[in-house]
Amino acid sequence: MSVFEEVRRVEEAGGRAVVLTVVAGDDIGAKLFVDENGRTVGDAADLAPLAAEAIRVGRSHMVDDRVFADVIAPPSRLFVYGAVDTADALCKAAALIGWSTVVADARKAFATRERVPSADELLVLWPEEAFAHVKPDVGTAVIVLTHDDKFDLRALQLALTSDAFYIGALGSRRNQERRRELLLEAGVPAEDLDRISGPAGLDIGAESPAETALSMLGEALAVRVGRPGGRLREAKTRIHAEPVAGKK
């Protein structure tokens, strides 16, 4: 198949892939298609090592001064464990930026359409069942909200075994430290815990569920594309600068 035919195949299947194109230098115009399974087509085989991180970024971008990555991917997903008020606010906000949403909770009284009307999918499942159903991948942000150790700890453990691009956890700094110690005691490596954003969100003074959702999604977006999430007027890069693969 040609590169074009491979792109069409992936788009129709709802998969992920990247077309890496040399845009400067002696090999300008050379292309390499790479899908998420490592299948390649094209005349720039030396670009293959760039593919996995380029796909993980989730959007088209300049990899460096000579290579452009045209990323093919379905919309990002938000997977929330804990059907609390903030869960519905997160789903509403995520819909505005084109993300699909899944909310799960083992508590039947919480996981109802009356409480979470905005979720695309609502599951009444324990963490093990919910994560097995959702299968968080490189296009998924996971946020844990239950405030209950019997759910939170297991949900975070499962999230850390996935390829989720963002893992957030609600709770005070004191509760985050306590939870961290419990996860360490449960055998989670310390370096893995650095993937958890907790307290989740950007420092915008959020109070209401809607403000908290905005804060969390803002951080998730920044993490996805390797941006710090600070104030634009203090940024040293262009406002709409493209993310660079590998800088997370």
C-alpha cells in the first residue's frame, strides 16, 4: 500500500499512526508512515524511532527543525473514576474540546444519569472491571475522584499500569502524601508515582466543580503536549508553538 492508502486504512479503523515528513535538508519530501503496531511504509526508514513519541503527543507537530509529524488519531478520551459532582463538570468541559468521556463508580447510588448526565458512557463497576472495560491508552486521561481508599488506591494502581497520558487525583496535599505512602507500601515503584498529578489541576484558585474541572482539563492538555501550563505572558515560546516530541 501507499502512504495515502495506509492513512485511509487507519482513519477508517479508528486507529493511530503518524506520517513523518522531512521538511528541510537534503532529503526534503521523504516520508515514513508508522502505525501504532510498528508497521511502516515509505522512503525514510531512519525516522522510525521518532514515531512512538510522535503518536503519543496526539496531534500534528514539528518533531524538530527538519521533521514534521502528521498524527492520525481518534479524539482523546477522559476516563473518570468516581461519579461525584466534579465528574459531570469534567464531562461537560471535555465535550467542548471534542473529547469522549467515560465515568465509572462501583456505587450504584452515585453512578446514575441524574448525577452524571453529561458522560458519554456511565459504568457501575469496581476499578478492576472498569479499567478492563475502558483499557486506557495513549489517548486517554484518567482522573480519580472518589475520596475513598478502597476505590482510589486500586484505580491509581491500575492507571499506572496503563499508557494513559495523564493521571490525576483529587485531594489535599496531605491526603496525596498519605495516599503516596499507601501506594508505596502496596509495592508501586516510587518513580511510577511521579506520573500522578495530585492535587490534580492548574493553580487557578478553583472552588466550584466547574472551576475544578477547568483546572484539571487545563493541566491534562498541557501534559499531553509537553507545555508547562503557566501564564502566557510569562511564556518564553510562541503562544501557539508546536509541541516537540520527547519533551514531556
